[in-house]
Amino acid sequence: MVTLEVKGLRTSFFTSSGVLPALVDVDLSVDAGETLAVVGESGSGKSLTALSIMRLIADPPGRIVGGQVLLEGIDLLALPEKEMRAVRGNRMSMIFQEPMTCLNPVITIGDQIAEALLMHRPISRRAARARALEMLDRVRIPDPHRRLDDYPHQLSGGMRQRVMIAMAIALEPRVLIADEPTTALDVSIQSQILELLRTLQKEERMAMIFITHDLGVVAEIADRVMVMYSGRTVEQAPVETIFDDPRHPYTQGLLGSIPDPLRRRQRLSEIPGTVPLLDGRPSGCSFGPRCSLASDLCRVQVPPLITIRGVHVVACVHSNHRADLL
């Protein structure tokens, strides 16, 4: 059974200028023990997708206006807010990009982990503190007995991120959403965090959605990849297929911009322009103004997702074109 399935998710912002669609018919699924990487430039809709799944969109101005978010068959969008609060941090958790904005600076990390446990479990404060200590040890915080009573500012960036992971998995969630969890970290610490997430996921059989703009990270951690652009899914496939046979020009452009450490003289490609603002999306394909393959059809028709060989979907009328990325 699929652990998390999102069908036709639509989120809009209601502004003085009118209604601005931000996510348009986003579909995804992730099984137990599987990692789905969601990639794209800033403004593509990656984090908004995560916040919509968690029902954390600020209303106003944002609002989920359609679709389903099915957690083990239960539609989270249909739950009353009180029941949804029981899901967040319990059956479904999220790790954010910058832990210092999420951790309370005046409460010790031990108490913060314990508080999450006390909120969702009928246990004593002593038992919650013991579990917090266990979790700090599990995420490899050095000297966890001493660190239990430290405040966030006393920890390094990598250790704060480990604390966030400890909080997220303390209640053994079915789904873990990691939103750019390694972006602000040094490369060596980034590698440690990725290895930690892989180990914990394997032990807990969690379904994980890993949001990133770093395709190097995708190659390390993902089973499947969903590429987003301007609030839509433009390509989705197993990770090997995305790297070996990308079909959307946007995916090809992202891959073409990755430096190869084995090649001394390498010309990297670039994608001209930027992701359009919500109130400046072109008609037809949103990627059209930046695409070298764009035709008259692309400028008037939003390309539907088509399936290639069963497990590979792409939204492009030129999906048979294979750019030379070598």
C-alpha cells in the first residue's frame, strides 16, 4: 500500500490583484522505505508542495483549493484542524532548511524534543526526557547527556540540524518531509546528515520526500525524482532514468549545469531567464520562454503529462528530443 499519495493538489494565493494559482494539479506518491526527491529552481513550488501536504499554508493569503493528500488512505485535506494537529509531528513530520528559525532559543533542546513527545503520547515527563536522550544519541550527537540541557545557540549548525531530525523522528512518523535540510551546511557535514537520514529511514521504513535544488544530493539519496517548474510537475521517473534519459528540456538544462569533477575542460550549460512570478506566467507551457525547443504549440497549450514506458512521465510536446548532455 502506498504510504502517501497526493492527487491533483492545487494551492492558490488570494490577493488584491486576483487569484494566483501557485500549485497546479500536483500528483506524487511515495511508499514505505522509499525516497522521492523533489527538485527545481527557487520558485518552482517545491517547498509550497511540502507546506500544502502538511497543511501549513498561511490563510490568508494562501489556500488549498483542490485535490487530495492521502496518508495511508486517509485524506488529510478533509480532516478538522484538531485532528490534523494530531497528525503533524506524529504520523508525518517535517525537517526545515534552517533549524535556528524552528528551534526555540530559550528552551533547552532536551525539553523541546520532550515537549513534542508529551504532546502526542500519554507518557510522563521523565519518560519523555529519557526518550529525548535516546534520540540525541541515535542521531549521533556527541556527549548527549551534556547536550540535553544545551540551548540551540550552543550547538553548531550540523548539530542543530541533527536535533531537528531527532525531533522529527522521535514519534516514528510514517512520512518524513525534508526541505533542503543540508543547504546551509559544509560539504562534510552535509554528507554526514545524508548518511544519517538514509540509516534512519532504513531502520524505520519511513517514506521520505526530500526537497532540494542540488542534483548531486539527489543522486546520493533518491529512489525516484520529481522535477517541478512554476508550480507544476514537468517530469517524474526513477533516479537512474532521470540521469540517463531526461526528456524534459528543463530537466536536461538542470543536468547540463552540473560540473563533472572528472573532466578538466568542461563547458557548463545554463538556462536563460528565471522562473516566472505567479502573476507573470506565460500562456501555454510556463517553460516556453526559456526553452530552445519552444514552438507555436508550446506558446498556446499547457502540455499534459504523458507516460513513457510505464514509470516515466513528462509534460512536454518535444519529449522525444534528447539533448546531448555529454
